[in-house]
Amino acid sequence: MERKASGLRKSLYKLLTDEDIQSLKSDIAAIKADVSVFKFNEGPCTCYVDAVDTVYVRGDVFPDDVYSIHPRDMMSARAVLAHEYYGHRRYKDTPLKQQSWNDEFRASYIAARDTPGLSGQDRMLLVLDAMERAKSVGVTIKWNNFMRSVVYGSNYQQTET
């Protein structure tokens, strides 16, 4: 049975409270992103839009930490912000079609690899999300040492077989 993101992040229709926004701004500072790029309670969903160089942040920035086991549903708000800012914004105006599997794979992988201030859990879920993006279209990705160390731990030793 194929595992798909079940869409169990919080609703994009949930309005962010002032407290939510302050918490998200702390996350933005922790990942050393430019807070002026982020707009709260605006836009169609939590996403980066190239044409206006803006990360829109809505209620779906928050994870479902109860019902889903899919990495995309479990990612923290900080990991989602990193995915949009470091993963998509860095590569704006590239030839990859927005929201294509490889655009999303790259965004999660780059965010996991390059974002300061993420926890090990955030990095792991971003890598697993990247792999799920490829798997969903039947593409096999060869795991590299970075991916293995993030998912299996820094003491992971590859054994030759």
C-alpha cells in the first residue's frame, strides 16, 4: 500500500493568532531567514510564490502530531518554513516546474542540508519527505552519506556487501 501524505497538517483555514505569529517569527529568526519575506494569514496556503518573492504562511504550517505517520504531515512549522525559504526561494525562477516532484524533492533535501537552526528530527523528516516525493512518482534515489547520517544517526557506518 502506497503511503501518501494524508493532508492532516492543520487546516490552511485556521487563522494564525498573534501568539502563533510570534512563535513563527521566532522560528524564522532561528533559521536565519529574512522575516520581511514572510506574510501571515495571506495567500492560498503555506507556500513560496516566485512572482512576488513571498512565503505565505497559513494554518497549514502546523503539523499533525496525532494521526499521521507521513513525514510531510509530521514536519514542524520550522521545517516547513525552511522548506519554503531555503528550498524554494533559493531556486526561484529555475526551469523545474513549481510543485513538481523534483522541485519539492529539492526543496526538502536542500532545506534539510543547508538550513541553520533545525533539530535532528526536522532534518530527518525533511529528508524522508524528499524521498517520499521521489517514491510517489516511481523514481529511485540513491541514498548518500548525508541522508544516511540524518536518518540513521551520525554513527551510521555503511557496510560493503
